[in-house]
Amino acid sequence: MTAQNSAARAAFPARISIVTLGVSDLDRSARFYEDLGWKRSSASSPEIVWFRTADSVLGLFPSEELAADAGVPATGEPSFRGVTLAVNLESPELVDAALRTAVEAGAVVVKPPVPTSWGGYSGYFEDPDGHLWELAHNPFFPFTEDGSLDLP
């Protein structure tokens, strides 16, 4: 590895600090995530809502304003963005319970949880803006004491 590559890697740490979702109705989306049991951060404002998760922060921001902030055209909401967000859980039973909570909060089930070919258990739902979330149990991904995934 060259000194330049080493410096570049040090300048770009391998972490995801914030995921911001563009939403069509900020209040509706904030209520959805609160109904999942997530706690709204006091750093939230009328313009953006923040939720702390075990490993990062989830932000909700109006879609058109998010596009403007990024300097890209607001093209509307595509049906599939090529991205899913995932919550890994400690058992298939917790996957089922989490999905029930999501549905009660207003989620739409896209794929009910089923055993997977890789030995886990997984299903998908959409939030009110069509963002896909996977709920999964992966017996090969252990958790640390703080609830983070402990990948080798």
C-alpha cells in the first residue's frame, strides 16, 4: 500500500454515521418511526427529525429539500431505489414481533419473513414513503453488548 493510499484510507473511516431519508410528509413519517418505538432526538427541529439507533442516526427530511441540498433534481419517488435498510434481530420470533409492530405503525409488508437459503430468516416492509426495510435474523452475525453487529 502506498503512503497516499494509506492516508486516503485514514481520511475516510469505514462507518455510516447518518442515514437521511427523503419523505413526502415529515410529520407522518416521524409518527411512523415513533410508533415503532424509536425515540425522537431533542436535536430535531421543524425542518428535520432525528432518531438515534444502536449504531448510527436516522434523519427524516422533506424529499424535495433533500434533493436541493444535494444539488440534484427532485425526480419524485421511484418504486425501488436499489437500497434497503436492515434491522438484524436475535431470533426469528423477534423478526415476527418487529414486523407486527411495523404493520401496526402503518408499514406495508412487501415480503413476509421466511427461512432463507443462507440459514437465516428475513422479510421486508415499506415505510410510508416506500423506503424498504429488511427485518432479519442471521445466526452467523452475533451482537455485541451494546446491540451492534459483531462481524469478523
